[in-house]
Amino acid sequence: MTSSSPASPFRVAYVPGVTPTKWVRIWNERLPGIPLALVPVSAAEAPDLLRDGGADAGFVRLPVDRTYFSAIPLYTETTVVVAPKDHVVTVVDEVGTGELAEDVVLHPRDDTLDWDDWGRLPGRPAIERPATTADAIELVAAGVGLLVVPQSLARLHHRRDLTYRPVTDAPQSRVALAWPEAATTERVEDFIGIVRGRTVNSTRGRTQPPAQPKRPSARGAQDTPARGNRRRGTGGTRGGKRRGPRRRS
């Protein structure tokens, strides 16, 4: 007697700052026989990973190639400036890019914000660009400069000696669920339904049993008099209609 082979996992990529815990939990509750494997990937490498089949779907940062990928935008992040706790920007609730003009603002090579349409980067440039956002956080802690990033990345790299404030006029990063359009499988549809908050009965990709017609209850059949048997009553305290047939002696 041979045992059936285990189902291959459904692979979901996710970029730094995204927390897919809730969707993973719902998947495991609805599809316990199909394991879900998480694949961490950098924002820059996520599209190539999906294109090469390294994951079935992924939480990415827009934009992506919409001629190849299907994408469902999920949310737009607040952009913040990360600074030491004793920096002057911490005395206000939010700042504009113009208020960072005298500071060195770090621009890591894995920056997820699109500054191309913004004219120029805020602040003064650093002598060298840090390789990663994690490296830039270390430089901020050392007092080298400030860092403008999506809020989720500021939380991801949280340090007790650093804090952040919203930036009112900086580009924002949008997070989306994306997958190769030509590879829209039943499992992908299931995951789309989970991310979009569909109930288990409305999740696409699952065949639902046809709805059964409702039968009138026995009580309902007895309480509905035939049209030909309705009689107008002349008695009663208010001269209204009788609600039931007359009792015969």
C-alpha cells in the first residue's frame, strides 16, 4: 500500500517591510493540505524571482511590468525620515523635504522610493551611497546623516536610539500582490481571495455546490389561505376582517 505524495507548496515571495502573517494563517486554516512557503526577497530582485518561477505570487513594491505581471495594489505607505532621537526634526510631528536641506540625507542603493519625478533628492548628498537600507540605518545611528524611507522599513530596522517623523512631500511606496499573468492558477486565485478578504464560500477557483431551492415550511403552507376561501367578516369589535374560517357547529 503506497501513501500519496505530499502536495507541493504554494510559494509566496515578500519584500522587506511586508508582514504576510495574517494571510498565511488564513491560508493554513482554509487549505491545510497545501503548505505555504514564504520566500524573502529584496524589492529590486522580486520581479525577476517571479518571472523565473522562484515563487507563485509575491508581495512587491510598485511599479512592475504590467505587460507581464498582474498586480493588485494593496496599500500606500507613509514616507518618514529616520533620525537620532536628539535631532531637531524630532521636536515636530512632521517635516517637509525643504526642512532637510542642511542635513546629509543618505540614499542607499536599494532605495525603494522613486525620486526621479521629484526633481532632486532632499538634503545634501553623502560622500558615498550605502549599499543597503540596513547600512544606512547604522550610519544614521553614528550621526552621519538622515534617511528617508517607507515607514515599514523604519519599523523593520528599529533602534532605541533612533526615531522617525512623517515627511509630507516625499514620494510614497505602494505595495501590491503580483504574479505572472500567464501563470494564474487555481491556487493563485485562492490566495487572491484570501488577500482581498473574500469568505471561504466566495473564493475563486473553488467549485461550490449549487444552491438548493427553498421549500415552504409546513407552518407557512397552513397559514396561507386560498384566495377563494377568504371571507369578509362583519362581526368583531371593530368591524374588521376575520383572520380565519368560521367555526361550524
